[in-house]
Amino acid sequence: MYFTSEKVLPYVYMCVNKTTNEFYIGSRTTKKLKQPSHIDFPNYRTSSKIVKPNFDQYNWLIIAEFFTSSDAFIFEQKLIQENWGNPLLLNGAFVSENVKFNPGQSKQSREKARERMLSKSNPAYNQSKDKLEKMAAANIKRNSKMTKEERSKKYGTFGDKNFFHLYNKSLSLIDKQKRVCKYEYTLISPAGDIYQTISLNDFCKQHNLCRDVLMKYNNLGHTVPVAPPNSKRKSRTNTVGWSITSIQIKY
């Protein structure tokens, strides 16, 4: 668990088996989410039928948090796709462009590959403890002498370009949120108060405003007009008189 959160946001997590290093990537995007990720996840224990019954055998970490469920889901699927083909991956499929598929390997072939990886016939599992420790020390010493470019060239996505390598654990929550935000919004209330936000969804929920209506009048230079007589949503009525502008963010 790399950081604790003060807000209730959709999140992406990973569980790693303490013995086999098999791992599962998932996301938590339900509307019923009522607690920050580091409190919610130990109670949720994933939706995986493989991990959940043996949850105590896994270490877990929260990889990232997002303002919207869709951003969390897309990020989760991209991580699974990047690790596809790794025999230690427990996920059985991923979604790409709204199509769920299992490319390259059938479930049976992936199970066989995993069995070979974890079997005693694998040379890595036939070494003595001392031999394995020496091999690990040698690898660490060798890799520590590499430049970032050399490490990236040798390991590809499992080296310098890997998300987990780039992930900065020391970033504040707002900086993590900025990574997934593309626009900064400036809103002026009917009373003349000025607000700035990088998450229009979050702002509209806090002030009971209608996001769709605000986006319709974004950067048009005038306020939101009176709601139609048949409008029944209170958020639509509350949005009357607001104005909104936005600029694209480049971090």
C-alpha cells in the first residue's frame, strides 16, 4: 500500500501472491464506494475467484486513484494488456476498445505455461537457497551499474518504461489526480464568486450542479439560461446563471 487517501475515489489495485509471485490487477469503481481505497480494499478483497478465497496469501497495493470510474477501468485494462503473456498474470481476459477478448493464448495454454513456470522442473526452482541468493545479488550488482537507457533497452516494458518504475510514491494525491486531468475549469456563480477546478464532475457533485448543461455552455461567453418549464432536476435549476470556461492542461 503506497499511499493513504482522504477522498473516496475509484481506484486500481494489484494483489501479489507471497509465495509464487502470481499477481492479479483489478479496479474498484462501484457507486456504492463509501470509504477511501486503503480502508475499502481490505474489506472488499477483490472480485477474483482465485484471489478472494485466499486473500491472506497475497500482498496488495493501491496503484492509482481516479475521478471517474471509466478512467479507472481503462487504466486497469491497459495494465492487464501490458502484462499479457506473463505466465504469472492471474487475469483471464482484458477489454480493448469495448471488445473483451483473450488474444494469443487460450485459457488452457496459459494454465499450462503457469504450471511449467511453477513446477519443480523449472531450473529456477531447483537451485539451493544459497545459490538463489548469490544469483539475486549478482543481478542487483550488475543492474545497478546500468544507465537508464541501458536498462530500458535490456528490459523494455519491464525496465525503465514500466509504469511501476515511473510511479512516484512521494506524489501528493492532488498531483496524482492531475495526471489524469486534461482541463482546468473556471466557473463563476450567479453571485460573482470565482472557482477553479481540475475535476468538473467532483465540483458539480459538491455544488449540486448539472455537468452536462455546464459543458454545453463551456467557453461560450454567457451564463446558463433559465431551465425549461418541464425540467424536474434540481441540479438543472441550480445551474442557471453560472458561466464556465476551460483551458487544456499540459503537465
